Amino acid sequence: MDRNTILVIDDDRNILAIIEMYLKKEGYNVVTCERGDTAIEAFRKAAPSLVVLDVMLPGMDGWEVLAKLREESAVPVIMLTAKGDTTDRIQGLDLGADDYMAKPFEAKELIARIKAVMRRSASADEEKCVAFPNLSISLDNYSVMLDGKQVEMPPKEIELLYFLASRPGKVFTREQLLEQVWGFDFFGDSRTVDVHVKRIREKLGERTEWQIKTVWGVGYKFETEK
């Protein structure tokens, strides 16, 4: 991974040119791609530290590209789309996007978001692991081990589980979890947290020594057996 390279995927050449100009002024190397069906190949060649990904692409849409990226990488992804409704935002977050901007957007705001996401990514690269009886969560290699076996989870589920498990007993609202785990203010339906918690519970099963508990009317907490 090249910490100074950003891959921008968009079929609008004017948008590509604007983003590239602003990023280069900030000292980043920029690789561009105009099609969804060549995006994965471009990603593998560039090995970028962040991807800016448009939803409406020829050959393969941005959702499909994001899903394929998440099969092989936890690289931060910022979605760009002309669609700004809550459903699209939730879909992007559920698929593992790190941030979301609706077109039209201010280039300076996009640059600020890119810097913020990259700061969080650099921090996440530090070795982090939390362990409980029969369960360990590592952000060093993005893995969850349950009863000695690896549990397959996408990056955002692992990050959410780690965040709660590393602060046992503390209650967080859905809005706080969105801000801390997804890293930006989310205006709209916060049910994406509920969806992720539900999926984590299904994969980990019912446990007595530790569990994610719902605090009705507030949010969630990770509770351990005393």
C-alpha cells in the first residue's frame, strides 16, 4: 500500500480533473479510472491508501466495485453519488464504505474528508487487539477468532465489535457509534448500526461470558460476565 496514493474512480472526466488537481496540490499521487469493470485491476496496480468511488459507473456500478474491494481489502473508501437519500447512504455503509458524499460537492470538503479518513486509517494500523474467554478481535490483521476458529466479518463489523468490546460496560448511542466507528456525522436513519449489531450477533451466537446487549431507548454496550 502506498500511503501517498489515492485512486479516484468516476466516469465524469471533469470531476476527475477537479479532484486530481486538488489532491495533487495537497501532495498526493493520483490514479484515475473511468469504468467499474476495470476498477479492481486499477486498484491492484495502484495499491492506494484510499479510494474515491462513484456509484454510477459503466461496466459495473460502484456498489459492485465496493463489494469486490471488500473481498480483498480494508482500504478506506469514500463513495460519491448523485443520489443523496438515506437508503443509498445506508447501502454504502453496510457494504463497508468509510464515508459518503452526494454530488454536487465542494472539492475542499472532499479533501478534508479524505484527510480525516486517512488519519483514522493510519491510527487503525497500530496494533490493536482485545480478548475475552474464547473470543479475540484484532484490528492489526482485521480478524475475529471464536473458539479457536476465524469468524468471517467485513471490516465495519469488526471495527464496531472491537470498539464496543474494548470499552466493556460503557453504553453508546447509535449516533455515537456512527461517529466513532464510521467517523463522520450521519444525518438520517441510524438503523445501519442495528443491522451491523444483528449480523455480529448472528455470527457469534448466544454467549453467557460476553455479549452485545441492547440498552433500550439508548443504544448498545458490550457486557462481560463478572
